[in-house]
Amino acid sequence: MSATGADSAGTEEGSVRAGRRTVRIHRPRKVLFPGAARSTDGGRTDGGRTDGGRADVTKADLVEYYRSVARHMLPELRGRPLMLERHPDGLDGPRFMQKNIPGNYPDWARRAEMAKKGGTVTHPVCDDTATLVFLADQASVTFHRWLSRADRPDHPDRLVFDLDPARDDFEPVRAAALLLRELLDELALPASAMTTGSKGLHVIVRLDRRTAFDEVRAFAMDVARVLAARDPDRLTTEQRTDARAGRLYLDVQRNAYAQTAVAPYSVRPKEGAPVATPISWDQVKDPAVTARRWTVTDVLEQARTRPWSDVPARGRSLAPARRRLDALL
């Protein structure tokens, strides 16, 4: 993967064709994800590759990844305010969490001015491939999306359960996800699963945008309480880490106005460039699948399987599910 027109590293520029636009790429050879092992003095030990053959991931690679995955990713981004996780100097440098649009944001890219306490924030909105490529050129490694759209910001169309294990062990996550799916089936709520590219898994329910955030969050908290009561030795809703006693945390705190969750097909700022990846429920059961199973090098093959194709595209009302849930409380 590369941007065209590159000159010497550090000063070069290139360009990428993205839909109807050509987007300039700055410093395409800049290494964002070092693939090489490091010696104790910080130098490379293997000339740019690990013993397993993992290569550096450059800015050009990141841009090409997002350009290639756009057809799968854009439906999950369109119309949503975003928060960008930027690493201009790569994983070894500082991280910036950016809500306001960059100063050089192009006129042709959409933005959304959203209310906050005491003012507003103008968020980027990514509706097309050119915007996705431009934001990747800004070293936006990870895209965090609102659970609502800019036109109805108080009414989410996604509900997210974040299954957060106490340790970097996916087996408790797998078990919790399958148990949660059983409960959501009882509530007649179809759900999707997505690896986070970090440690856990998101279970996502599509909503019809008729219910406001406060009600959605209260519903999610009650679902989590019922689930934790079914397996109290392994699951908890305790927010305090020291009160979890090694149990998996059922996190529903993202279900609120202006909160975000990692977007499907986002790269995570971790060794090997893992990707938050939609998966099928059969894959949840597969012991070979973990939170970091897919990376920028192989996730496109997974995306082409359309792992969420069996989940209805139309969001569900929470009203019938609320009545079913109340009967379980």
C-alpha cells in the first residue's frame, strides 16, 4: 500500500484518489506502527521486521487500509459526529483525542455543530471515502462514533454493551457474549457482535430512534443487572475496578448523549494494528477468535463475508422489550 508521488522520507507528499476527489497525503512513509522488535537502547533489532515477519505500518498503509475498507465502514459512520484518536508521530508519540474539526478541514467535508454544556462543538462527520482518507492522513488511527446521528442527537439508533474482562483473556468475554445474546433473544432484540481490537467485545442492538438516551441507558443498565444476577461469580455491573473481584464488567456507560464507542473497522493503536471487527455469532463461539484476531492485513477478507447480514437493518423499538424486561426484574 502506498501513496503516489512520494519523495524522500519526512518531507515527501503523495496523493490518493478517493471517489471523485484526489486527497493529498503528507509524509506517507511515516511509520505509525513499528513492526520491528526494539533493543534495550530503543534501536531496531531486525531491520524493520519481527521474527514473525511483521512489517512496519506507515501513514500510506493506514490511508490505503481506510480507502479499501470504506465501502464496509462508511454505512457505520454516515451522519454521526465523530471523535478522532490521532497519533501524528505514531504509537511511540503522543496521542490526541480530537472532537473539534482540524483547522485545515476541507470545505467539502461534512461537519456537525453539536450542543455541549456552555457552548457547542463542531465534530467531523464522515460520509464518504474522501473524508475517510483525509482523516487518515491526519493520523486519525481510530474513529470513535456517537451512538446517535447528528439530525437527532438525543435519540440513539445503537445500544452498546461493552464486555470488559478483568484480564487480557477472551474466554470470559466469549461466555458473557453468548449469555447476553440469550437474554436479548428473550427480549426479542436482534444483536450483533464486534471484537474491539483491544481486550473485549461489543454487543450492539439497532434501535428505531424513538427512545431518548436516558431511557435507553436505563434499559441497558437493567439488562446488565439481570445478566449479572444470572452469573454473579463471573459478571458484574460494578463501576469501581477494586469492587469487581476479577469479574467481567458489563459496561453500559457509553449509552449517553455525546458518548462514543469505537466504530466498526477502526484500527486500534496497538502492536500489529488490530481492527475492531464485526463478527458472526458462530465466530463468537470459535475458540480461534479473540479481540485482536484481525488486523489491517487481513480484515478485508472478514468484511467481505458480511458477518452482520443476518441482523435486520431496521432498528427495533424498546417498548416491547422494556415490558419483557420488567417481567424479569
